[in-house]
Amino acid sequence: MGDACSSPQRSGGARPTTDFTRTRALFHLPEGVIYLDGNSLGPLPLAARERVARLLRDEWGEMLIRGWNDAGWMDQPGRIGERIGRLIGAPAGTVVMGDTLSIKVYQAVAAALEMRPERRVILSDHGNFPSDLYMADGLIRSLGRSHEVRLVAPEEVADAIDRNVAVLMLTEVDYRTGRLHDMARLTEAAHAAGALTVWDLAHSVGALPIDVRAAGADFAVGCTYKFLNAGPGAPAFIYVSPDHIDHVRPALSGWLGHDAPFAFDLDYRSGPGIERMRVGTPPIIAFAALDAALDIWDEVEIDDVRARSMELGERLIAEVETRCPDLVLVSPRQAEERGSQVSFRFEHAWPTMQALIDRGVIGDFRAPDVMRFGIAPLYLDAADMVRAAEILTEIVAERQWELPQYQERRAVT
Amino acid sequence: MGDACSSPQRSGGARPTTDFTRTRALFHLPEGVIYLDGNSLGPLPLAARERVARLLRDEWGEMLIRGWNDAGWMDQPGRIGERIGRLIGAPAGTVVMGDTLSIKVYQAVAAALEMRPERRVILSDHGNFPSDLYMADGLIRSLGRSHEVRLVAPEEVADAIDRNVAVLMLTEVDYRTGRLHDMARLTEAAHAAGALTVWDLAHSVGALPIDVRAAGADFAVGCTYKFLNAGPGAPAFIYVSPDHIDHVRPALSGWLGHDAPFAFDLDYRSGPGIERMRVGTPPIIAFAALDAALDIWDEVEIDDVRARSMELGERLIAEVETRCPDLVLVSPRQAEERGSQVSFRFEHAWPTMQALIDRGVIGDFRAPDVMRFGIAPLYLDAADMVRAAEILTEIVAERQWELPQYQERRAVT
């Protein structure tokens, strides 16, 4: 099959326009590493080094406080938000950057609950990322008005939507299995029951085509350090539908969401549109890395990325299933039903992943027994899939996971 | 008087131990600039450039996801929190980094309100930084239980503390005037009335000696981009008294405050001690700059900084009052009652500040008519005070503020 991927989604049989040999060269990939954890932390875009250095030297260093105006720092949450917006189908003026994903979840759910004051249920699924559930839980404990986070299995979500549901809060791509929700269909079902939707796009943005506007999503949030490769702890984003943004009350009503932050009024008055979802002083150094990372997307067609991701995922599944029958696929078998990752269940998942990492194949472990492999087409190719499967096969066949050095370490992210 | 400052606070007449010529050399200060806005955004510590470059190159670039463990990224909020703790008199295990100051205010006030469920008043003053007031306002609107943010004049705070007050929320140093509250005395008064305290140390940390533990503060928060020089939008900190930390319920209950973040439990269970005040994924690139900026404090005695700050402030006041009688001091005249800034009221404050900036004297404007000058002894000396006053005098005497180019710009931070 080789490295050139044809695009099953592209009409007319045209070849993909994205040059993946070129995109791979835009990243620093350590020698000898096959990096299958870009869905946890993307690798370093080479341009980020120079961009950050320039920010420190020419902007912070030389402009000092004047950077807020003269280098446009103050406008970055909105300006970079527009760049994210283009990746998720958001109209201009509906996305803003800042804080962490957990904070953005809180903002979205708080706003949605307030728009449905007579309802008490936040509906989610067991596959949602736990921090989203925790933030919702913390919020409703503060509200103290008998709200409830109701959890069902991912496949039961549609049937669980009823007229008690204020907010349907879901992560589009399951962080463990890669199972992909149908955003448009579930949003339609939620709206039919009078509920609002909050979509977490952490594992979607940069991985597959997203159209929040066409899907009718009310709120969407996400992070930028996974498939967008913006670095550890990079800023999050929030989208608010244009149908709502002018009457959302921000629960986290910080000064930079104020209508006139530098008037220093004593009373809060929310700013225009999406600006009101800003909170505190934006993280300018992190934005420099993010901005450089986003440049890569200017020369990428997301349909090409999706097509290649599906093909690489298929290849990895085929290679692993042929060679390692003890590993059980826990991702959906149909590529269309997966995000950009492939996960296997294996009794010895934890030490096996440690052994893999030692051999340069970096995936990650998710409790209790899942090995997760992120497929990032910008810097991975079919040869990587084959080689990763070969190394995995050796480890499993030789029971290397029994070695004591692989039994003891602690997992992170 | 020259550059060598004797320390009025030091007993026994010993000379200061801090070498301010050396500390000045640790910063990049643009040619021709006298930087009197370090209380808004500190200048670039030279070491931050190399530290950030190394983080990108050797940690993110080479370690990828493994940096969370192998480079200690995951522990940085607590490890750097300890460094901040030493600057504010906080015991080990009581300070953690992350988010923005506004978010930290929200966490502190939410926790304090929950500890005083029968009380309804958040008491603050007109001199508090507006974002603190806005965040408290947003919180109580969410709670919807007839809470109230009650504002009084700074000098009336002590008398306004009564048994309805749940939380006394104050900024120790007034961002506009530099007026310094007596943290120990007001905390004692709050406790006597059964209230808790939340102290914002944004304009205190790195400017003057702080002892949150001796003062009995319940919560304290602050930012690191002012006198700590950690860069635009650098992470904030929160302190929680050891008396409370083990029974605080975090309102912003993110996964990294969970007792076992990587167990991915569906239910939230707060982590041990101060760890529970963490929320989302920490901003690792920003931490690299912050960590480098904090190294400077390892060779600085805060009593020396305070003594020099008072002396430089006195000098600036004397020079300006002698030369520019139209400018009215709005900071307290007694150095002991001021933080590390000097502010003047002037009818033409806005265009005058623009003219000053054009001449390389960078202070800032605070609406409606305040010119604010931050005094950061790490990189300023008496000659800077004299020169700044000379340039200000020329601008005022020659009515340069009337020039059209100084009338139109927009203020930022």
C-alpha cells in the first residue's frame, strides 16, 4: 500500500492535495521513535522554537508592557480563536482561546444550565473524559439545587435524552476507545427534547472534519496540545453558537470578558459576543507556540488527514490482529465510527506499553487494561504502522512484559 | 544619594546583602528605557530565554509525552508553588500554581463561602482590582442564594466587618494608589467576627515582605507576571491555610485535583491537601519562564528589596513634587503605607503618559486620571528616578501632552 493514500471521501477520485511528506518534515521527531501518542501530546513543530524565541526576544524583551497593544497580545485570544474556528466549522466571532479545557467545560455547562433553569439533568456517558464529569459535578454541588449528572453507556445516550435534560455533555471521540459520536444526530435529538449540547472536541480537532455550525452544537470546547501540537498545557478554546452568544451570562466573569476592561468599572458588564468568555490575562508565551503549530494547518486539507488516518488505522489493526491474537480491539471496527486512534485490550497492557516505549514505540496506557495508539497523519505513515506492529509482536511473543523493569512505573497523561 | 541604599528596616545598621547591580544585569532592559511598569508586566529575565528554549528542545522535543514524568512536568504546580511559598511566608504544601489570578480568586472565594454557609456577604473595597470583584459577582449570581458583594472605601474596611460577613476579600496593595492594607490586623478583625479572608497579593509578592501564615490569612492568591517577572500571562498561585486545606471542597474540581487523576474514575474525589486546587493540564512552557524568573529571588533578600523600594519611591516623589506642582500624589505619603509604586493624579494624565512612553519612560495610566509608576528595585536605581522626573518635568512644562499624537491611543493593562 505504501505511503500514498487515496481518499475514499473525495469525490471524483482526485488525489489528495495535502503533501504529508512535507508536513512530517515540519516536526521534530526524535531519532528511533514511532510516536503514537500525539492524541495525548503532539510533537514539537520546528517553527514553534523560533516563534517562541522571537516572542521572548523581540516582543516581551523589547516592547515590554507595550506588547499588549503593539504586538497584538491582547487580541490573540480572539485572533487565534478564528484560526481554531476554521478547523471546527465555527463562524467568525464564535471561538475564543484561554485557560484549560476543564475551565472551558465549566463555562459552557454553567452557561447552558442557566439557559435551562427549570431542568436538572446533565446527561453524559461513561466514555466522557473524567475531568468533564468532575467539573460538572463541582458546578452542580456549588449550585446546590438538586442537579444531577446522569451517566449512561455511550450507545444509550440517544435513548436517555428526555425533557428533564438541561444539557447533553459529550466528548465526540472517546479518549479510551476512539468511539465517535454522531454530533449532528445527537444534537438534533437533544434539541428536539429542549436540551442544549456541550461538545468536547479534545480528540476531534485536527483529527477529523468538524462542523459545529452544521451540527447545531450550542457549545463546544477543546484543547490544542493533542492533534494540534501546541505543546504541554497549551491553551483551550470555547465555541458558543451565534444563536446564544449575545445572551450568555459568563459564570467566570473575569475582567478580560468585561465590556470595557480598562475602564476598571466596579460592576461587571459582559463584553460583546464571544469576548465575554475570556477570563484573565492570556498566556502569551503559550500562544506563540500555538500560533506556530496552527500554521501547519494552513497547508493541510482535513479531509485528506481523515482519509489517511482511517487508512493508517486500518493498517495498524490488520497488522496487530494478524500477529497478536491475544490483543482485542476495543475501538470500533468500522473506521467511520472511530476518531484518530486505535485501542486494544490486553491483560498485560501496562507492562507491554512500558516495553514498547523502551523500544521507541510510544503509545499510552489507559486503566485498567487498554493500550492506546494515536494516529496522526501529519507525521506518521504506513511504514510506521507496520514497524510498530512488528515490535509489539516481538514483545508479546517473547513475553517481554514479564520483565521486572516494566512492572513498576507510574502512568501519566 | 547615589545608588547604594541603606536599609532603614535592618537592625544593627548592617549593610544590605542583596547586590542590586548584579540583579539588574539579570534582566534585558531595552536601550534608552526607564521601566516603571514592572508592576504591570516585569521585564524579561535573560535566563528565561535559554530556559524556555531548553524546554522546547530537550524536553518537549525529545521526551514528548514522557516529559510529564521524566522531566517532572506533572509536579511543577506544586514544586514551583513551594518557591512562591517561600516569598509569602507559606509553609510547605500550601501553595500551588496554575490558571489565572481571576480563576484563583474564584476558587478561593467559592471555598470560603462554602465554609460559611449561613453568611451572605463578601466584603471588599473600592480599591480592589475589578476582576476580583467581577469574579465574586459571577460566583454569587451562579449560587443564586442572595449573596452580596459589599464595597466600602479602603479606610472603612475594618469598621465594616460584621457577623454577616462570610469573606473579607481584599487586595493588599491597591493597584491604583499603592495603598497598603494591614493584612494581619484586618485578618484578625475578620476572624474576630467569624469571617474568612481572601488576600490578593498581585502587587505584593516580590515587592515587600509577606507572611501569610503569621497574618493568619485563610486564602491568598496572586500572579507572577508583575514583580516576579515571569512573562505575559504567566501562571497564578493560590495559598490555602493548613488549617483549612484538608477540608476545602474545590468548586473547580478538575482532574488534576483528583486524588488519582490517572485512575480515570467517574467520580470526583479531591486530592491530598493543596493538590486539590489544581484544575487542568498545567502550562509547561510558561512554567519554564517562571522557574527561571524565580531563580533571581534565590539571591535576593526581600527586606533589602523593600528598603530600596521605599527609598526609590521617596526619591521619585520628592523629584516630581519639586518640579511638577500640578501633579498630586495619590499614593500614601508614608512609605510604610505604600506598596512598591507611586501614583500621581493629573488632569492630563493620559496624554502625558503617552508622551513619557515616547521618551522611554514607561509607566502606566489608570482611568480616569492616574499616572502610575512601579518601583522594582531589582533593575531600577536612584538615577532612574531622577531622570524619569526630569523627562516628566519637560513634558509638563512644555505642555507636550497637547500634541495630537498623544491624545488618541488606547490603554492596555
